[in-house]
Amino acid sequence: MPRHCVVPRLETLCVSAVGNFVVSLAPTILSTIHKHHEPQIRLQKSIDRISTILATHVPLYLYDGMALEVLEAVKQLIERTKKNYYMYFNTATFMTEMYVAVGLTEVVLDPHLKQISFSCWPKIMRYVLYKNLFKLTGLEVLNLGSCTNGSSDYEPYIIQGISQMSHLRLLCLCFDCTDNIIQVLSESCPNLQILDVTSSRSVTDRSIPHLLKCTQLYDLNLHRTSVSVEGLGQLLLGLYRLQDIGRCDDFGAVLSYINSKYPKIGPIGLRKIHTRDLTTDQLRMLVDTCPNLENVSLFHDEQFSNLQVLAHLDHLKMLKLLSCDFYGDYARQLLEVRGCNITSLHLEHVEQIDLKAIMDISQYCPRLKNLVLYNCDLTDQAAGYSRSFKVKPFQCLERLFWVVDCALVHLEFVLMHCTNIKYIHLGSSTGICHSSIVKIMGFNPMRELEELRILYSTDMSTNTVELLLANCTNLRVISELENWQGISIDELEIFRKFIHSNNYDLDIRPILSY
């Protein structure tokens, strides 16, 4: 059976209660506003008073967690206020209540805050967050996401805010970043290490000199910006700490530019690359120019067919291949040579995978911890194939993501051998059924399994659930039971009550409810 829920620590309960405390003050603030001839000034004084209480009474190491609780409570207060509004309700009263509720967003915006993500909160709260960015002088992690969808209205607030964030290490600003913002970053944030400005078309080559001043950058994502191939080449050559440039579909052209303009340049320190459509010559340039690559994500192109070239990457640990043939494009040979170091393998739209290929992966990649098969073409050609193994298959595997229309024997082989598996996600067309689970549990009880997500099964039932719980003693998440055809709605409701009444630490919510 699963473990029982752990009693929350007093510290955790106190932090959680701060959010309720803050929103409980809303009626008091509202009543004082009604009596005051300058409501805006009165509201601001109340907000400042609460902010001071939080800043002086909450330990610094708990401040970020407390801020999340407060913002979540404010979000719920806004939703409740909206629901209380009716067509014939006094509009002025409603607007005042909303004004107070939204204003409470401000109470946690203090220099003590170390990290915040704007994308978690509704638009009406984000407006307050943007306007008060200048208060967050202690921020180290700022995720603005893509909240404004290309609007330039917030640029002054962003510039005013980051100009005072000398401790900032990470900034994510998709769609909305501009050359002006990057200039301020380079001047005000000397510790910047990670910058993601994906899809910001207003970022151009004018930002290159400023980015080159950010000497601590090791992760820079310029995908779908207006930075040219030449600009990317200059960044790769000038930022010596750079390890990851995110997705770069033009990386082949960048390699050609570097090798033509600077043929005697030494190796580049990139550790991760995500690209597509490399020719055979560009693939060789990749190996020669970036010999320290550890993580390669490559969309296969018909212009080359020999993936074995990547075997020269001595440090390769994580490999993602899209749209290739396992045998025809020499992916098997690549794994045979370099698989001993690979800990993560992602195969997407890869053809020619039979049971022998799965067995080869288990032998060539003995340290494999993460295996993803997504929309691959699995064949039954070697369904009856048997062999002896030099290495126990999949002994290090911890995560399995399997979304393919497959012969069940492939999946059963993996699940019967991965004794240390912790996370399993199976798609809706795998063919998994109750008899398969019985067979698998007979070989491998999966004592370490923590999360199981099976999107569909034709006959898995409460008997399957009982079998899993009896064997997988660490199981904490078992999801998508609604799509197991052997479980009725009434049985599922009884199971929920059983979990609650016994205080089991088991989450059976579907993925969409997270």
C-alpha cells in the first residue's frame, strides 16, 4: 500500500496561513476606503503597512514561499469577487472591491523577494507586478514569460525594474524583449547567466555588442529573434562561458560562417545544441568545432544519412533524434560506439525499431536513466528474438515516456527489466492491459516506482490498481484512471474516498487538473 501523508511541519502551516491572513484584511481595508476622501492614498498606506509587517516578521529564507502563498490567496480572492458580481449589482461597489483585491498583489513586492514568475498569475495581477518591478531590487530569477504577447506598453516598466536588479542571474522574456532592454541588462546585471528572449523579433544585431558584455552568460536562447547568422557566430566566438544557445535551426549556417571567416579558430565550449537540417559537411564541422557537446538534439535531414559521425563526441550524454531510421541512418552504430556514456535517449518519429533494437539499446546504453519513444514506428520483425545479455537490461532506467502504437512485447520487455524505474508515462495506444501488468509484476514489482500515468486501457480495473499498490510501495501518483475502461465512475469515487479516509499519500487526479 502507498505511504500515509506526512503531517505538515509547523513552519509550513504558518507560511500557508499568511495568504489567508492577508486576504482576511480586505474587508477592513474596504471599510476604511469608503470613509476616506482619498481612497487611493488610504489603500496604498494599508498595503505599505502589510508589506512592512511581512518583511519584518517572515524569515528571509521563507519569503519566496510565503509570497507564493499570498499571491495564490489574492488570485482566489479576485476570482471570488468576480463571481459575486451580478448584472444588477452596484457597479461602484464591485469596482472598489476589485480595486482592493488586486491591490493586495503589491504586499509581497519587496527587495526580499529572490524569484518570481509572472506567467503564473492572471492578467489583472500581472499589471500590478509590472508596475512595481522597480521594488524588486533583490531579484535573482525573473520569469516574465510571454505575458504581454509582443506589446511594447510594458517596456518602460521592465527597463525601470531591471536597471536596479544588480543580483539578477536569470531573465525569461519571450516575445517582448527589445534591444533597449538588452542594453540595460548588460549595464545593470553583471551576474546574468541565463537569458531567454525566444520569439522577440525586436531583438536584432544591435544587441550583439551589449550581449558580448554579459561575460557570465552560459545559457542564451535567441530562437525566432531577428539576430542574424553572423551575429550568432560573433556570440559563439565572444562569449567564452556559453554552453547552450537554445534551439537554433540555422546552426549549420552559423558553423559555415565561423569556419569560413575564422578557419583557425579553436574549439567552441558549447555543451548543448538543438538544431535541424545539417548537411554531412556541417555535421562534421559540428563535431570538430564543438567537441565538448554533451546534449545533442537533431532533426534528421535527408541530405545526410550517417549519424555515426556523432560518435566522435566523447562527452555525449543526452541524445535526441527526430525523423530518422534506426538502422538505415546508423543510429544503432552510434549507440554501439557512444552509448556507454548516454544517460538520456529520446527517439521521435524514428523508424525501423524492432525488439532487437530495444534489446540493443539496453546493452549499448547501460547507464540510461531516461528513455523516450514518441510516435516511432515499432515493428514485429524480431518479436520472437531471444538472446543472452552481457548486461542486465535497463537497470539504471528511472524515467520512461512511451507514446507509440506498438507491439506490446516491446513495452513488456522494458517494463519487466527496469527494476529502478521511478516514472512511467504510457500513451493511449500502447495496448497495455491487466494481463500485461500481472505478467510484468511477476518479473519486476517496481519497488521504486513513484508516478504512473497510463492514458488508456481497454480492461485495466480496480484489480489492476490493487495489484500495483501491493507491489509498488513508493507509488505516489497514479493518473488517468478515468480512461481505464475496467473502472466505473462509482468505483473511482469509492477509491477517492478510500484514499482520503486512510490518509494515503496518493494522487489520482488526471493530468489536466494540475
